Amino acid sequence: MKLSKQLYKSLPLLTVVLCVGALQQNVEAKDKHYKTTSHVETQYVSTSSKKILPFTHNKQIKVGSLDNLGRATYSHIQLRDADEPKIKKERLTYNPTGWHNYKFTTEKGKTTWLMDRGHLVGYQFSGMNNVPENLVTMTKYLNTGFSENNPDGMLYYENRLDSWLANHKNFWLDYKVTPIYEGNNLVPSRVELQYVGIDKQGKLLEIKLGGGKEQVDEYGVTTVTLENTSPLAKIDYKTGMLIKEDGKQAEEGEDPNSDADENEAAIESASDIEENTNTNTSESDTNNVAPQNRIVYVANKGRSNTYWYSLENIKNANTANIVQMTEQEALNQHKHHSTTEAQ
């Protein structure tokens, strides 16, 4: 379903300048020369810092295990430009903890989705796609900054690190990304990026990307902390759901292009948003049916966290992707009944 336009009356409409070619940006980043990007040779070697992976002259990837809540914990890589993946990224299908999504319309009539399935270490470095240990729920703003030139977004740093590697093919990059959760929240409040260069002799190179957020330790290892927020809305980090102005959680929307790459689905026609004010079911009374027997419907090939009693109330969903199951089966998968549909 699509979110009702009424949901956003109290939310400021922002003119968001999104880059239609976000995917193209990633591909071409290595061919660019960023004026703010440089490096400085330090007096330290790779063994000086305990923050980085042991330098072996080979590509290394180390990911932390999922914690007891199923949350990704960290992802760490060390590579040269030649080690980057050559295979095109496939579509993401794994839903990280706290995954929900909502659609917004800008003043210019463009639409954008609030959240992304975000890689910790980007695919352009790791080649890891549907790997749970490398995916978290993050805002599109954190993931992309709505522009590669916005230092509030990971894309700013990813593209510049990619370019640095491409322009220094004999150097290595040590890069680690750590999500930071508060308590048992399913969605991280922020992410921490850590990076440093290494030359062929194992000497550490302080990489400077600009942006005003870099903190450098005595060994030249840089740390950047980015907030998992969005100018479009506030998020309940405990559940991943959007919070309306009155403090109540809002119903999530269904992306008709849910099988597409998140960059390809970043901007859609305003005509895709339709008002959804129907809160009545058209089916006969189902309240007296036991959960183990009542049939419910789940969009997005059964991956949605919301279930419905009536097909007619699922607005704008692809019927071919709707899965039928019992309500008890849905509850066992931690799904919840739509808050806009009558019981």
C-alpha cells in the first residue's frame, strides 16, 4: 500500500535534490579526481595501530557475527583497486532488522523512499550483496546524502575512497564501518567510518577527504561518525517505523519496485502516490475466526512486515507478489496487522 497524503500534512515538504544517476555515480567515482582528497605519509607502519587488519598484501574481509537481536555488528576490509568486484551488483532481497519503508513527495512532485537496505562496507569494495552481516536499515539520507557532495552521507566518503584507490593502484585501503545502536534498538542511531591508507612497504597513509567531520588519531587512522537521520521524518529506532508529529507510529508503505535496486527506485513519478483513506474491509466479519485458521495477505512476496485481511485494502501492490498465509503464520514471523484496516 501507499501512505495516505494526509500522513504528511504535518511534515514539512522539502525540495530534495536527488541524483537520478546515483548508481552511475558509484560506477564513475573511481574516474574522478576530487579536489578535497589527498593523503599524507605518516611515520608509522601497519603494525603500529590495533585498529586495522594485519597487512598481508592480500585482500581481506572480516565481518562481525550478528548479535542476539540479529543485528549486524561491523564490517572490515583491506584491499587494492584491483581487488574491487567486477560483477554488477544484484538486487537486494534481505531485510535487515527494523526494516520498514515510507514514500515521500517533494515540492517539485518527485517521490523518494525514506529508507534503504544499507551496506556497511559498500558493494564497490566488498562485492558482498545479500549478506546479513553487512546490511543495516539506514535512511536514504545517510546512505546517499541525496548527493555525493554531501558529507552527511556515506556516498561522499565511499566515492572519494574509491577514487583514491583508483589513483593509487599500488596502495591499499583499510576501511571499517561499525553501526552504533542504543540499547536494544533494531536500527542504528549512527554509523562510524574508519579508514587509512597503506603503501607497499606497510607504512600508514593518512587519507584526507574533507567534509569537516574527520577525526584523526596519532597513527593517521581517520574516523567519521554519521547520523542515521533524515530531513524528511523522524524514526523510531527501536522498531524502524516512522513517527508522526503526534508521536504515534505510521503505517508503512509498499514499494511497487521492491525488487529493483534501491538506487533505481529512488525517484518515481508523483502519480504513483495515491490517497489511501479506506479503513473498512469488504469481506464478511472475520473477527470470530481463530488466528490459526484466518487467512491473511502479505505483500512484497511475503517479505512485508504488515498483513491484511482483505486484498481490496492493499493499495498499489503487485498482486503477483502477494502471498497468502494464516494469521498465526504471520504472527510467528513477527508481522503485524495493518493499522489502517479494521479488525
